Amino acid sequence: TAVLNLVTAAGKRVIVIEPNPDADLVRRARERDVDLLTGDASQAGCLDMCAIPHASAVLALTNSDETNLEIALGARVRSQTVPLVVRMEDASFANATSSLFGLSTFSPAALSAPVFAGLSRFPGTRGRVRYADDDFTVGQREQGEHPERPPAPICTALFVWRHGYLKMIRDFEEMEPFDTVLFSVPLSQFRTKTK
């Protein structure tokens, strides 16, 4: 449901294949928020009805690693270029899938573990992002009467919350007393120190 909400909020047309749709999914299909096919996505007939070669992506998100692999391989047969997002919980099965079939797999636990670790490691951490081939922690600090830059040796000022407004800043020198500052810190600087 969370993935469906994100994709539809991005303005994408979504086709959902679900053997037992819940009431919310049926309602959304009636409201034309999604196209709903009742069936088994691991069966060829269902995938044939989805025009896979014209899809932006295929997401295999059942709670069965084997079923997700079947769906991904079925989609790959229909299009060699369609991006695949495949949910897999079992790490050894995911590694085997990657090496045998060249499919990238994603585990919710593996994706969220670094975020939770970062949240516990750095006070004020609000999340984690990846850009320019590096991982960054996004941090937040409340400033006192005398603003101070974050303690990380390398960090980038992003925004301040000041008097009820969000304001983009380019440098920590732009901070004022009692601002709430949002900043990013490249995690590579910490990996280098620990190696």
C-alpha cells in the first residue's frame, strides 16, 4: 500500500495484480486511481494483459521470494529493458538470483537497517539519502543564542526553519539564533576513518 501510494502520488498509471484484493484496493480501482486485475501475476496470462514492454517498471512485491522471482522472470521474457524491482527477504536466495539471473533484488530489512543504524549513531539524524554515488545522513540541529555549525568535518547546509518558514541556505554563516538547521553529511568520511 505504501509503494502504491508513492507511485500514484508521482502521477504514474498503476496496474495492480492481486489474487485477493482488499476493500481499499477495490475502492481505488473503482475511483480509477489504479487498474486492478484479479489474478496470479506469476501466471503468463496476467502479465500478458499488462503490456510489459510499455511499462515504466515492474514491481514484484509479494511476501514470497520464489513468487517474486517468477514474476520478474516472466516480465523479463516480455521485455529485456523494463526496470525490475524485486522484493526478497532471504539474503542467500537474493544473492543467487542476482548472480544467476542478473536481477537486482531489494530486501526491506536490508534497505532500512542502515537508516536505523544511522539514526542511532548520530544525534539529530532524520534520514539517509544517496546522490552523486555517495550516501549522506540528513541531520537536524536546534541552534541556541550563538549558532554553531554541526560538528562533522564535512557537511553541507541545506535549510533553516525560522519564524515559521523554511528557508534554503548555502552556508552555515547564514544561520541566526534559534534557527533549526537541516544539513547533510557524507557517510564516506566516516567509512574512511574506520578502515
